[in-house]
Amino acid sequence: MVKVKMNVQTAYHGELLRAGKVYEIDEETAKRWIVSKLAVRVEN
């Protein structure tokens, strides 16, 4: 699991993820979102 800060609002597995908030998601999804600028990685 990876912590990311969302740049946009999106739905993920039936949950609403808001822009500007930090969420923990699986690593594969996080990599795709970071590359496409939907989110940025947050260090612990």
C-alpha cells in the first residue's frame, strides 16, 4: 500500500477520493495515478 495525495477528485472501489486529501491505495494503481498526474506520492 502506498500513500498518495490526490490532485483530482475520483471514485475508487465505490469510495469518493477528494482532491487535496491523502489516501492509501495499492501500489500498481498508485504508479498509474502518479504517472498520469492524478496524484502525488506522500512519504511517511
